[in-house]
Amino acid sequence: MKNLIVSGASRGIGRAIALHFASEGWNVAFCSRNINNLLALEKELEGIRPEGKYLAYVCDVSNQKEVKEFAQEAVKFLGDIDILVNNAGIFLPGTVHEMEEETFTTLMRTNVTSAFTLTKAIVGGMKERKKGHIFNMSSIAGLMAYPNGGAYNVTKHALTGYSKTLRDELKTFGVRVSTIYPGATLTDSWAQANLPEERLMRPEDIAKSIYDIYGLSDRTVVEDIVLRPQLGDL
């Protein structure tokens, strides 16, 4: 049985990843700040595959101590980790040159430092086994700056750089690293945009992409995957 850890998984893309992998027979440890969303997802996973192992863990990923505790409990509960998906992230609009320092710091801790902390806590086991796959959820904003994206643009560019560096460092250990760059996706972040659903990607498509990429042989890694709505960026 294979084991997955995914952060920020109580809704949106993270939730879709947990559901897709559970349907394929995986055990899943996932975290979020919202206990009600976590418990609802846990119930869904148990409905998909009652014999599976699922750890729903309350964690504020902007707090490094909580991230380390989540990693420790996930490994204790699941055992060896096959895939880590650093998915947690927040978007706060604004211009970076006018943004409050506290807002900038919160975005950096949530979108970048959380991935660094969780990866560092998990990657040792992957290196020992010479096997494992880390997916970092960047964004189209990690490739180009968007108006009013402010510190979000900065953090996603930083996560892109972190992911590329990690890929280079871990390639000789047999650990694969992939960066995902989703465009506009039908999640809560776009819920108030008043757009037709067909103008947005389905989060399930992001989840399936990650599952399919992992399924390639150990001799092959997809370093970057860009996913956009068929009609283009918004």
C-alpha cells in the first residue's frame, strides 16, 4: 500500500488530490486549519475506501512547529511516504511595494516556508530508500507576475526556485521533484469571480495529472507541468 501526504487538503486542489489517490488505493495524511472541512473529507475518503488509512490533522502551515508536528504524526501513522504534495497556500491581493510587512511575511510562511519545513521533515526517509516523489504546487503566477498579485506572485516565484533547486539536489538520491503550475481552477479562490464553470479548470484534472506523473518509471521525471484553461488565462 502506498502513502501520500498533502498539505492544504480540506478543499480545492488538495481535496481533489486526496480523493483521487484514495480512489486508487492510497493511504492519505492531510492537513488544514479548518477542522470541519477536514472531518468532512475524512468521511468522504472512508466512503470511497473504508479499509484505507486516513489522518486528518489540524495544522496552520504558517507555523513551523505545527508543520513539524504534522509531519511527525503522518510518518508515525502511515510509515514510509511515497509522495509529498506541498499544496498549502493562500492568496492575498495587493501591490508588493505597498503591502504591510505582516501580510508579506504571512504569505511567505504559508506559501514557501511551509513547503521547506514539511519537505525537510519527510525527505530523509525518501533519500534512505532511494525512492519518493515531491510535488510543489506553484502557479502560473510562479512564471509571470499578475496585476494585484503582490506578494503572492513573489511567493510562487520563490517556490518555483525552491523546487528547481530541490530537484537538482535530490536527483542522485532517486527522489523525484516536480513543480505544478495551475492556471485558473474551480476552487474557492475563484468562487466569487462570477465566471462560467467551463472557463475554469477542474481540480480533479490537477489531481489526475499528479497521479499520472508519479506513475512514470523511476528513470523519468516531469520537472514542470503547466496547466491552463483551454480558453487561456483569466
